[in-house]
Amino acid sequence: MPHHLWHAALSAVAAALLATASVAQEPPRLTLEPQDTSVYALPTPATTDEGANTGGVNIDMRVNYLSDYLYRGVDRTHFIDSNTVGPFANERANFQFDGKLYWNLGKLPHPFIGIFANVLDQDPISTFQEVRPVFGFEWRIRPLIISAGHNTYIFPDRSILNSGEGWGKIALDDSVLLRSDEPFLTPYFYAAYDYDLYNGWYFQAGVSHDFTIEGTGITFTAEAAVGGVLGHQAFAGPDGKDTGFQHYEATLTGRYNLNQVLNIPARFGQWSLNGYLFYSDGLNNHLRADTQLWGGAGIQFTY
């Protein structure tokens, strides 16, 4: 082959090889670019041990054992016996159940039903001294917490004391005003009207504050309240007066988180061991109220 033809052929082969190498070095255009690694971990779904109740129904249940039972500043056993005919019940410890069932409707008012029962084994008339069904709703419109409902008072074998009342309560979530993570005092005002037996009003105002001991699972709640009545014969004194400031009370509740110490997963609800210390005293000698220091302990379950 002539020399000039060999030179042309070699030049063509070299050009072809260079073109192939250039194409091979180009990155594939359809390949996804690697993503930058983030310093923030991506959220992961809760495990069965970490999960909690996120449904539309919630439970709050307490079982307590208390040395006495005062309600709105009045010893309930004394009140029952002084208003009925029969032997006087001895002063012994009271077993109590207090449970509520809530329906979470999001931004709408949350309806609830519940029942309270006080059991005094030494009561000669009825071991179940008092049963109190309740229903109502709670509506959180920050910074306000509005609730209203109905209480029915049932005294087994002492039906002359049975009664009913409607009530309303408004509380202030002051964490909104203070721009804090937790409320500071949560002041509230409560009013109840007995429309059945006494046709009178009961009023109460109070505050509360939580003290949490970090890392221990212990929380203390201190509460203070003052009560008054308007035309309510259940609180009438010996001279028949039934209006005025009636009593004040102070409460200290300690809660110990049992989930932490017993390794109970949150999916089984929140369990706590509670301790209670109460003090109540009268504000008006013309109205019915008892001076008493009492307390006890119990178990609380929320889910």
C-alpha cells in the first residue's frame, strides 16, 4: 500500500480512539447526583414500646385511700348523718374511685362522662356513701379553658339527699401570656347551681402550680382555693344564713411516675403513685364548714 494511504488510515484510527475515550470519560447524564448528608436525623416512626394513645378517646382514672372526705369545705360523713335519721357513722378511712372518659374532637369541644364514688366500710346505712355521675365538655381556646357540665348526687339508702346541679368553669392558661413552656398559676373560676334540692349557688376560685424535680419522675402540684355560696341551704349555719364566703383550702399532691421505675412502655398508658395532703378551714361562722387536715395515697392511670 502506498505510504500516504498508510498514514491516512492510521490518522483515522487514532481519531476514532480519541473520540471513544472522550465519550467514556463523560459522566452518565441520567445518573442521580448523590445527596448531601444531613446532620439532622430523619424522623422515624415510634416503636411499639414508644407509642402512646393518639386516638380519639382518653381515660383519666384514680383510685384513692384517704383518711377523711371533705367536699367544698364540709366533712361529707358529718353532712350525711346530720341530714338523715340514723346512727352516726364512725370516722374511718375512705376508699374513692374517680374516673373520666374524654372524646378528643380536635378543635371542637371535648365531651366527657365520668363517675365518682366514696366508699366507707364503717357506714351503718350504706357502704357506698355517695355516687356522683358527671357529664359535660371541655373546650380549649387558648389562652382560655372553658368547661361545663352536670353533677348528679346520689346517696344510696338516703334518697332524701339526692340532688343535681349544673356547673361551669373558666380557666386561664397563663403560659400564653407569659410566653413560657408551662403554665404558672392557671387561675380559674367555678360556679355551680343546685336546681333540684337547694336552689342555690356555689362559687370557687383558685390557682395551682406544678413543681417538677428533673430526672426523678416526681412532680408536686400545689393548689389554693376559696369558696362561697349564695342562697345555698346545704351550707347554712345554725342561724339559717346561707350566703357569703364559706371556706378556703390548700392542697399538695405528689405524683411519682411509675412508668419510669417499672419500665412500663408508654403504649400501656401513664401510671403514677400519688400522695395527697389537704387542709380546709371555714371563713364565716354563720356558714357550714369544717376545719380539717387530712390526706392519703392512690394510683392514677391516664391513657
